[in-house]
Amino acid sequence: MAKETKEPDVKSAVGGVREALSGFVGSQVERLAEKAGDKLTDVTDQLTDAADNGGSLLKIGSRILGGESPVKAFLSEKAKGVKDSVVDKAKEAFGGGKGKSGGGGKSMNIIEVLDVGVSLRTAYDYWTQYEEFSSFTKGVRSVSKSDETTSDWKVKVGPSSRSFKATVQEQIPDDRIVWTSEGAKGSTKGAVSFHELAPELTRIVLVMEYFPSGFFEKTGNLWRAQGRRVRLDFKHFQRYVTLADKEPEGWRGEIQDGEVVMSHEEALEEEEATQAEDSEDDGAYESVDDEDGATEDEDEEEDAEDAESEDEGEEEDEDEEGRGR
């Protein structure tokens, strides 16, 4: 009797397991079917996107046909899509969105003011020695002057190096210099002015407007790398000029509208002529003073002689009066 009772129990247990397994398998099949349906929908959407907008599915397929594995093809296209999205957003952030040229992006303004303990002429003359900038700054690598108005610069900002050609638009000795520059990585407009505060104290005001060109240059613009480099090198100029122990030989010519209107030699000749005229005037004033002094001495002598003559005449009159008595 015991054996007959156990056999039905085992059969019922096995039947329960089968039912549970059948239910589990059924649910998994339904889930797989739903996923397959979702994937089919996604594929349909991507095919529609490919037909309408040239989506990435066709590009992935072409990569697979070209011999790449499906995983590599998929990841490559997705990575490219992410990069394009980042670049587009960065261009919009840096002012280089659609419809804008490379030089029409957002500019950066740099304004620096420093006082230097030298005379106005000394500060100006040191600034005109562009070829010497590389000896005391860290950003300027080399400068070579093509002529009086143009020069070629090689500079370094952080890990980035660049070259540009600068053109002086206006230059007035001991007053101001205005220039523009063009390079592959940006353009610049700048002006530097010199102001005498005392015989041995000069204020220098530097104003620059920088237009970066290219993704990495605009990224540097975001971090203000160019402004920091200019500020540090400006302070190096202050230190160099203040501690220098020799008189500079600056360029004393004049430039208007990008053209030389007075050469360095002509400016020196004019200065020498002015100094000679001032010396002659000073000599003439001294001669006049000497003549005036001599005239005054002569007048005093004549006055003294007249006084003596009057005294003698009075004595003679007194003598005649005495005789008459």
C-alpha cells in the first residue's frame, strides 16, 4: 500500500515541474518575440532615416561589406557621430557656428597697463627693438623685420606654436604704435601708447583684440591662454627695461596708414637740427644778457662820473663865493 501511494505523488510532482517549465519557456518566448519586434521597429526606423536623411546604418553596412567586423563598424560610426556632435557644439560655443567664417568668430580683448621707471623716450625706444624680445620674454621665439613696416614673428603659447606677419599701421615716436597681424591660427589688432608721468616714470598702455582661427585655438581662447601669455611677457618687458644698463637705439621714424612718411635717418637729422637751433637760441639769449650787463655797467660808470663832476662844480662855486667875501 505504501508503494502505491508514493508513485502517484511522484507523478504529480513531475507534472507540476513540467507545467512550470512550460510556463517559463512560454514567457521567455513571448519576451524574445517582443524584443524581436522592437528591434524590427528600430531597424525600420533606421532604414527610414537612411532613406530620408542618409543615416548611419548604410555607412555601417558599407563598412561591414568592406571587411570590418559588425562590432567595429558600429562603434566607429557611433564614435564619429559623437565627435561631430561635440565639434558642432564647440563651434557654436566659440562663435564658429554655421554660416560664419574662420575669422568671424568671437574675439578676445586684452588690456594691460604698466608703469616703467625710465624716461618716455627710453621706454619707447626699447619697445621698437622687436628683434630683442626673444631675449627676455618666454612667449616670443624670434622676430625678423622685413622692412620698416612689416615683421615676421614666431611665438609659443603653452604647447602650441604659431607664426604670423605683423604690419605697423601707425607709429609716432614717443607716442603710440598701432599694428595688425595675420597668421594661420588667428589675427590680431593692437595698439600700445606711452605716457610720461614724470621725467623718469612712463606709463605704457597695451590694447589687443585677438581673433582665433581653428578649433584648438578657440579652445585656448576659452581658457584665456593668449591673454595670460601676453600679460606675463609684458611684465618681462617691464623688468628688462627697468634693470637695463645701456641706452637703447630705437627706430625714430614715423608711419601713417601703413607707409613710412619719415625715415629713421630723417627723424635723427630733424632732431639734430632742432637741438642746434635750441643751442643757438640759448647762445643768443646769453649774448643779449651779457650785452645788457655791459650796458648797465657803462651806465653806472657814467652816472658815477656825472656825480663826481657835480661835486667838483659845487666845490668851485663855494670857493668863488668865499673870495667874493
